[in-house]
Amino acid sequence: MAEPLTEQARATCLQAVRTIYPHDGLPDEAYAKVVRAVEAEASADEATAARLRDGLADLDGDGSFAGLDADARLDAMRAIEGSELFKLLHATATVELYDNPLVWEAFGYEGPSTHVGGYVDRGFADLDWLPDPPLALDPAAGSHHS
């Protein structure tokens, strides 16, 4: 069984995921869920654990990745975009971040609807974040004849 990540490695991992999927309105707890999932995956496989530890250590370099400004973190993540670490963080975050009720709430998504009969009868038209559609179509808009 692989040893857990250090606090610095967790902070680096969290900031790396936040850099891959930047949402200013999301609390760190949403990203911490991703870190826990990555760590759990690494604890089950020593090779994954080694790649994770080594990759995070490389991101830190001689300092602290988490302490870098946003532009420097973005540059560092772009530099490792094809690496195993990036693939692991990206794949895990895609699922763990967006399958999270905390994130749904922050984005205004009410979550799955099948258990309450779908969206049609419960606010399907409550799309207050979209502009109202025009009441009538502009006849000229559909004309592509010159």
C-alpha cells in the first residue's frame, strides 16, 4: 500500500486541478474531493502512487507550485499537458469535480431529475440564466438568398 501524500503534495495537487478546471466561485472543498480520489487511486497501485508523487514533486520544483501566481501555474500545467500526471488529474477531475452536488449548487444545476419525474413538470422553463427568446422570428434572418 502506497503512503499518503504530504500536505505540500496535496496543496500542489489541489492547485493543479484548480488550474486545469478553473472556477473562481468553487470552494477548495470541491477540488479537495478530486485530491482525495486521486490519492485513493494512488493508494491502490504503487506505480500510480510513484507517478503521482514524482509528478507533483516535479511541479513543485525547488519551491511550491501552489505558491505560484495563476499565470505561472498555467504555464507549468501547459508544460506537462501530455504527462501521466496531467492525464490522471484531468481524468479524475472530470468525474469527481462535476459529479458533485456542491459544484452543481454553485453552477445552479438542480441535479438529476428522474427520481422526481423529470424536468418537464418542475421548472423546465426556469432558465433564468439564459436570455429570453424572441417572441417572433425575424423573416430576414432565415433568408440566405442574395
